[in-house]
Amino acid sequence: MPRDEYREVLSRLDILEHDVSDIKVDLRDLRREMNERFDRMNEHFDQMNARFDQMYDRMLVQTRWLIGSLALIGVVVSALLAVGQFVK
């Protein structure tokens, strides 16, 4: 291989090496940025999970109150009907 061709190949390889190193830097920056965004998304999902847990607890309490209230109303109505039967 003549020297001129060898130098040309070397210069092209240098250019490629420079471009590849730029791509590596860009890729590293992209990876860092993506990790930061994923971390923020995970924080948001954690906040949403906490809200869902609160909502579940509140629904459970409300369901207990509803069942208790319905049972109490049933007892009162039954007692009033029983009293009504004896008063006749």
C-alpha cells in the first residue's frame, strides 16, 4: 500500500474515531438524561401509589360506616314495627 493511501486511510480513521467518540459522549449524556427522567417518573408513580392507598383506606372506612348505618336503620325500623304490633 503506498504511503499516500495509507495516510488517507489513517486520516479517515482519525475522523471516524473522533465521530465515534462524539457519539459515545452523546450516548452517555442521553443515558444520564433518561435515567433522570425515569427517576422522576418513579417518584410520580410512588406519589400516585400513596394516593391510591389513601383512597383505598377511605373507601374501606366509608364502607364500614355505610354497613353500620344500614344495620342501625334496620334495627330501628324493626323495633318500631315490633312496638307498633304490640300497641295495636
